[in-house]
Amino acid sequence: MWESSLPLLRDPRSGERLELETSERLDGEVIEGALTCASSGARIPIRNGIPRFVKEDENYAENFGFEWDLFAEIQTDRLARHSLSTDRFFNQVSFSPGEMKGLRVLEAGCGGGRFSDVVLEAGAELFSFDLSNAVDKNRAIHTGHPRHHLFQASIFEPPFVPGSFDLVFCMGVLQHTPDPEAFFRQLIPFAKPGGELMIDVYSAHPKQSLHWKYALRPISKRLPHRMLLRGIEAVAPVLVPISRQVRRIPKLGKPLSRLIPIFVHDGFMGLIPREDEVRFAVLETFDALSPAYDRPRSLRTMRRWFRDAGFEEIHSFNVMNALNVARGRAPAR
């Protein structure tokens, strides 16, 4: 933890300022210590350079910590020789790469840091947090980065000063929470007046509701993560080539390929190194089958969320019938 982040932190339950206790530093970064709140008596431990606002028994996102520990590097553009995360991020926010420098950005649900890396590379000051222990993988990839402030915390209780951020974004997360709208509302206060809030959520398109993953999830989400992963790894080298061949069938290829229980996205193939295609299919399939929650929402519903919150310049769109994106400008307060 960098001490410079302290003025922007608050006890998420009392809203009061936090004080820093340090027991170990390395090159100016607090590695071990605690954040304390005199009024509430809260004591938030700092371990491995990360303030831990989450108790272990509160974590329903353990599968993502497991996933990111294994797959973080392959999704990080800079490390894996592709631009998937960069392309997706700048397609969804209103800022260009050149406009990001110097912005203060809040990333809700950072995982192992695929989008953290994009924002840091663009020159912004980034505050990232995640419910799962994926934050440790994120830190391992970005250790010592002076513009990166990293926390383990819940979207339902963000530990930050309201109105502090030029951009708040939440990508690949809300559909995996118990109540996507309620968790969205928790992010609203943190965009400064005129600042941007951007989210994405799985699409509630009728085609998606018929997807094979929803037939498998009642069983797959209850399996031990290692067992599920090993099963996917066993079938992926066979199913990925089959899916690719089926997709070449004129007119019927894509519809038929959706019956094959492996995720092979057209948007990835050709953009990632060929040797990584099976690994990406394993990742995407595990990501679909393992979460405790999978709650798609429609674009109409997401636009309503922004309108009800008083946002302006609301913009929304769908990506490949699979992902809905919405963003807006926070009103003057």
C-alpha cells in the first residue's frame, strides 16, 4: 500500500477516516501493518502490501481467485502478445488512450489485473479492488508500480471517499454478484461530478438463455474448482478443433458450433497466438461454469439503472449478443 492513497480511504461501514499503522515497509510501500478507525474500532490488516477489508468467510468469489492465479498472465496483453484487453477497454469507455494520462480511476473487481495493466500503461492513477484473493496475483504482476493502489474489498462496501474519481469502471463482475443492480448502485457515489461510470453485464438476449452453459451450471458451479478445471482441460484439445471445423460449414457452422460445450470465441481466434487458443478456451469455459452467480441483464434494464441514478449522456450497446455495455456521466451534485 502506498501511503499517498490514505486521504482517499474511508472505513466502509462508518465512513470515517482511517489511520495507518506500519510494521514493515519496502522502498516506500507499506507491506505489513493495519488501517484503523478510532470511531468504529475497525482494524483492517495490511498483508503483502494490500489492505484486506474482506473477511475470508465473506468471500463468494473464491473461484475467481483460483482462476486468476492460473490465467492472469494469458489475459494480460503486455505479457501474452495480444491486445484483447486493451481493445475491449477502449471500446467500452469514452476516453481514448491519450486522454487517460493523469486521470484518477477506480476499478471495481480487478481480478488478476488484465484491465489494471491497460489503465496503468495509459498513464492513469489507478485504485483497484477485488473481493477475491486474485488481488495477490494482480500485485505480483504490478509490484512496486507507484500509480497503482490495490485493495481487497467488496463492491458492496467500497472503502473510498465519494466523488473522487474521473472514471469508475466495472468489467466482467456485476453478473457474478448476488444482486447486480444493488451492487451497481454502490458504485454511483464514487464518480466525481462529470465523471464517467462504465459497466458491462452478460446479455439477457434470448439466444444466451438457451446456451449450453446454463444446462451445465447447476452441476458445474458446485464441483471443486480443480476437478472442474481438469475436466475442461481434458476435453478442450479435442473440442476446440472440432468447433473450428464445424464453424467452416456454410450458413449452419456458427449455430451448430454453439452446441459444442467449449467456448471458442471468434473475436479471440486470430488475435491471440495460435498456441494459446486451447488455453484461452479452457479459461473461458471455466469462467462460464464455475461462478456462484450468473445473472444476465438487458440493455433496457441497464439504461434504467443509469437514468434512475440521474446520469447524463447515457450510452449503451451490445457486443456479439453476449455482453451489454452501458456508461454515463455523473450529474453535478
